[in-house]
Amino acid sequence: MALPSRSPLADHWTLDEQCVFLNHGSFGATPLAIQEEQRRWQALLEEEPVRFYEDLAMGFMAKARDALASMLSCQADDLALVENATTGVNTVLRSLEFNAGDEILVPDHAYQACRNAIDFVANRWGVHVVTVNIPFPIDEPQVAIDAIMSGVTERTVLAMIDTVTSPTGLRMPFEELVPALEGMGVAVLLDAAHGIGMVPLNLDALGASYTTSNCHKWLCAPKGSAFLHVRNDRQLDIHPLTISHGMSFPLGDTTRFRHEFDWTGTRDISAWCSIPATIEWMENLVEGGWPAIMEHNHSLAVEGRGILCERLGIEPPCPDEMIACIATMMIPTGGETVLPVHEADPLHKVLQEKYGIQVPVWSWESPKGRYFRISAQVYNHVDEYHYLADALAAEFGIK
């Protein structure tokens, strides 16, 4: 099988031309121009490290927060820069205090790393974790809303929900869920790992207590760039995982939240410094800017999923409105061993080594089965989904 066509925009990325890269959702991919931007920041740091950290770094991070705040419709001072969304989730969970018998609500489609953090905290405080089943396949967003809201009790103090679920690729109705839960006195931790650059986010209007999102995924910023948004009335309770000078530094005209998160020790902040340039560069890449990018990627994901479902004879597991830029489908075969989620599925290696396709394949429990997930970014081309469909059909003996 000859390799498929690539999008003309793929030239802006340094992705291997012999790889059909349909897995932007796992770690993102950074354009060459932004890789070079990050290297400029690293060079500036090393020219005079003391001046960089002591005189300049705070201003650079403030510009990154300002750029994010503009895109997220929130206050820049309510944002903290963190390494990834898992760090953001842990930061909130490890900061909060609970009472024995409190309940944390979480859907069964949650990212396993974040679920692990919930279980760790729950065991420490004697908290009960209420796991809500979200059916998959699913008929409509209201099914998810009803399932989650039915899990709330008078003991529920925190709910962790996703913008888009990682294993099942569902765009959750978080715009309805957040105000409904917060209105009942349940603090929401919005895991928006697949968030900024993928779906529109208006954080002030949304009103979640806590929101965290990766910038290295759909924003296409360098790896190790993410944010944590903490609503102003919740900030006194939230502290960085690393306690440093900010806890005792005189406040001046800022807040303890700002002091603590802006300095937690020496680290490479070049990924954060590159965020403003990333937002602007990507916005100028496509006519219509970020709204056009999100719509393009959504439409391509839906089209790609349709190609695969038709070729493989499987039903789409959710309506198009519950797709953002990733889509998960069940592998249409039977009899294979369903592996633990942390073990690599052999099909992943076959697709990679035999066909040059990078796409995640894994087992999942809800419902139990084997799944694969496609991503759609502006560097992808519709022919790549046809190529994947033909490769899977060949492996499964589908004519």
C-alpha cells in the first residue's frame, strides 16, 4: 500500500514523512516555527541565567498568562502555569482537605492517571469515590448529563468531569454540567486535557471551581506547557505541589496564589514563554483563526470516523455532536484477549511497523473491549483515514 497524501500544511511540522500520524491526541505535535521559538527562549535564558530568572522571568510568564486569558475569556491572575493537565489535577486534589464520608464523583471514562490521583486522595482522607457509568455507545449528550447528575448526593463535594474523554473520545456536555453541579454546591474539577485549541472555552462564564488544560496538545505549544485555572474564591485553598519561597514572600501588590505558583524552583520555562507566539502563529496559519481550526478538525474527525465505520462495517458509537477532534471506535472482531489498559495492544505495533501508521489501540472496560482512536489536526489529510481503513480491513480479513 502506497502512503497516502499529506495536507499541504504538514510541511510546517517536522513529523516523519514515512509515518501516517493520526495520534495528535496523545502528546500533540509542535510546528517547526514554535520549536525554533522555544530554542530562542532557551538561548536567552543561558545568555545570563541570573538576570533571566530574577529580573525577566516573571514578566515573561505574565505575558503567557495574558495570552491564555484572552483566548480563555478569564482573568490572567486566576491562571497558574503548570507542566501538564495531570499536574493540574494533582495540584487541586492534593491541596484540598476532605472529611471522612465525603464523596468525589467521577465518570468511568476518566483518564486513568487522574483517576489514580482521586483514588490516592480518597484513601488518604477516607473519601468515597462514586463512579458513574457513561454508556458507550451513547445516543445523545443528555444521557451523560442524566447519568452524572443522578450520581450526586448530599455528601458529594467534588466532581471531576472531562471536556473530551481520552479513552472514548466523547465531547462531554460540560457547558451544561458545570453550572448544574456548581449550582448544587458541588465543586467541579474540569479535566480539559483535551481542551484549549480543541473546543471553545469561556472560563469566567463557565464558572468551574478548577480547570486544567494542556497547551502542548491542540494548541500545539511545546511539551511541558499547561495551565490551571482556579476561581478567585477558591484560590486560598490551592497550593502548588512544590512549596517554595512564594509561601513566605511579602505579598506587595499581588496575591499569595500568584507568589506560590510563579516560583517553585529553577526549571526550564521556555515552553510557557512560547505560548503567546504559538497562539498567534496557529491563528494566522488558517484563514478564520482558531474558530476555523476547531471547525476544520471537528469536520475532519467526523469524516474520518465515517470512512472507517463504513469500510469496517461498524456503527458510530456516538452522534457527531459528541465528537470534537478525536474519535474512538471499537475494533470489529471477536475472540482476542482484552488486555489491561497499561499493556500495549499487538495491533498497535502491527499498524506501526507494517503500514507506518501511528494510532492508539487499547483495551477499555466500559464496555469491555478493544478500541482504536483517531485524531484530526490541520496537518492531516482525508486520504490518511482511507489508508488506515484499508489497513485495518486487510488485518481483519474484510473485503
